[in-house]
Amino acid sequence: MYRRLIAPGALAAALMLAIPASAADFTPGASGIGDPYYPDYGNGGYDVSHYDLRLKYQPKTDVLEGTATILATSTQDLSRFNLDFGLKASEVLVNGKKAGFATSGVEELEVTPPAGLPKGSSFTVVVRYSGKPSDVKLYGFTSPQRTPDGAVFANEPESAAWWFPSNDHPRDKATYDVSVAVPDGTQAISNGVLQSQTSKLGWTRFNWRSNKPQATYLATLAVGKFDITTDKTADGLPVVNAYSKDLGDNYGAARASVERTTEVAEWLETKFGKYPFNALGGYVPNVPSHFALETQTRPFYSPAQFANGANVSVIVHELAHQWYGDSVSVDGWKDIWINEGFARYSQWLWSEKEGEGTAQELADYVYAQHPADDAFWTVKPGDPGAENQFDIAVYDRGALAIQALRNAVGEKKFSEILKGWPQEHAYGNAKVGDFVQYAEKVSGKPLAGLFDTWLYQPSKPGTAAAQRDRVAHAGVAPAKPKSWKQIAATNSVHDH
């Protein structure tokens, strides 16, 4: 779009008039989307609508070859834009034409199209690349986990940059087609519905489709040798669960837990409304980590989650995220309470359903476990800071806030809020402040003070506030609820 005019007088003026006035205003998109917790995450200048990933992965060598086709729309007059990516690109095309590209920063792939992209333009980016993902270090660490027979890509808040180029922030959600070729006898597990599976010349290709908006960190890929079970929900949604064949002693407990996915999801529908996606399931690969993750439609579970036997509570936690975190995603990472507070509270609701301790009893027990000088109370779930994003206070203190809300608005309005919120912001993003306003609108009550007390004050709510919100017994040490051991076993659920 930039051009040099070598013409005298009137001819130069005429040529200038022929150039759109905006042409001189084309500028590079920002190298970050504007999240104060992670300034380098995501990018500005465009919005992605779809990722088409065509991959080939060799477990023996950890070599990943890929072609990513990205459909996007420019949100400014764009001269250049960035993708977040850690592997080595060999070619980049924009609208079918070769584009310039260079790397900068920790994970920035700077793409310069052959011509500027006017604001509102739909455009296509093709990136060809290859590399060994587990050799790549970004921000001082490597995210993918190698397994004896493959690899797993699942992490939070970042994972995508190790296996595909993207606008890596939850604010830019998109649909996905993930096509992966692996050696015969090996499977590739991803999000959504398996569209097809074909074999040719020693390689099997699996084609997965996730047809609802999905944040980049919720995209997952697991390659290995799995035992796979399939089923359908009462509504006809396909259920796919996968277990590494070499889970050893954890195999039985893992399967006894994950196979209850449909039951748990259908129960959660009674709390949060209709399940928001086109598929359901979970997978347990043979990895050494301890965390689990709400990868969209198919949560990831480390086998360590089942080291002490079956644990349905962790299944409840990750499936609750399908509504709170996946369908309604954070606007910025400071809004993590909307994800983790409600996923933890869903475990309390499950305990209530199972007769192993009510949510009120769990709230009282948590409150009593942390004296006023405990650092637990200095973490503010409504804005915990990047260093405390997955602190236990975000989960447990975050759940205390929800119980306080329940007590303040009553059962009927509380149920309306739990079900209405995922509908109000379905497939979008929201802030903590948006939830507060929504709860006030539905309940007809002023709630800013309640949320300030439980989410933002860096101190233990005193007896008066606790009693006002009915979250603690006065002077009585509450008994440990029966469900507490299993719930506490999931405290490392997001200990990435």
C-alpha cells in the first residue's frame, strides 16, 4: 500500500488523489492483546474465526510437521501482524501470496503481507512449519509432555505456541479443524467430533472438528496408544474417552472416574443449563504431571489425579468449566475467578448431591481452616495477580464468595443466576464486574459490597461480615465434611 510518487506538480497531486486517504495510515498490529497479566500474549490488529491445522507427528523423533490455515478479519488498517508461535516457520502466505516473516521477542512471528489489509478485510494466512516441540523453551519452560508412545499438548495459560501459530489469548476464540497423521497403531486425540479416520502407507490420519468458539489454550492434542471407549448422551452427542494403555495401577481408577463423564455432565445441566458443545469426553495419558485441564469438550487428566483411587470430584470440576471458562471465557486472565471459583463450587454442589456435606458445611469448614493471619486471605480472587492466578485462595475463597451470594439472594434467584450467566455470555468473554452486575440484575439486590468483601479485600472477613453472609459458625469448630478428602485431592488440579 505504501508507494513512492516520482512525478512533478499536478501529476503528483492527481496521483495522490487516486490513493485512498487511509493508505498512509496502515500500521502494524500490536504484539500483545492488552492483558496486563501477560503483556506478550495474543496480538492486536485482527480477529481469528477459524483454524485449520493439518499435522503429521512422529512419536519416535518428536518431529511435528504442520500447515496451519488461519481465517481472520483485520480490525484496523493493517500493515503487519504477529502470530504467537515457537516452532520454525518455513513459509508464510497471506491471501495466497508469499509474505515476509521474521521472529522477535519470545514467541512472536511477525508477518508482513505483500499489501496492506484494510480494516474489516477477511484474509487467509497459511503457515508451513516443523520442529521438535519438546525442545522449544518459551518463557523459560517447555509445555508439551512427552510420553512413552507420543506426546500431549495441554496447559494453561499457554500451550498453543508449541504446536500451532495463533492469536494466543482467550479473547480471540475460533472454531477448529485438527487433522493429524500418526504412525499406524497410534491414535491422535483432539477436541470435538471425530469426522473421519483413514490409513495410507503406514500412517493413520484423524480428523477432528470443534464447531463452537474455542480459546487457544483449550485446544489440545494427544498422540499415543490408547484404549478408547465411545458412547452417546441422551441428546445424541458423541462421547469419546481415551486411556493410555500403560497407565499401570492407575488405569482402573482413572477409567472408573472418567467413564462417569456423561452422568456428571447431565447432572451439571440441571445446575448450569444445556451443555454448550458438540461432543463430550475426557482423556488420561501416561504423563508425570499432576494437573488436569478443561480442554474444550474433552478434558485432560493426569493419572496422578487417580493415584488414591477413583475421584469423580475432579471430573465435576473440569466439566463445570465447559460452562464456566470454556463457553464463557475470561476477558483477561485477572478474571480467572469466573473459571475457578465456579468449578470449585460445582464440587461443593456435587458433595451436597451425594450427601457428603452441603455447600454451606464446606464453606464453614474452609472459613475455619484459615486463621486471620493466613496468607490465604491476602490473595484477592477477583484480581489475584499473575503470580497467584492458580492459588488455592482463587478456588476456595472464590467458592466462599459464591456461597455468600447464594445465601444473600436465596435458592430461586441463585439458580437463575447459575443457569442464566452461561446463556447471557455463551461462546464469549466476560469480566468479574460483568458477573457482579448480572447477579444484581437478576436478584434485584445490591451485591457490590458482598463481592468486594469476599473477592477483593486482602483480609479475612470478620465475624460480622461472615455472619451477615452466613458463611461461618460463630465460635463453633465445624466438622470436616465427608467429601473434603476427595475435594482436597484436587487442589493440584491446575498446578501447572
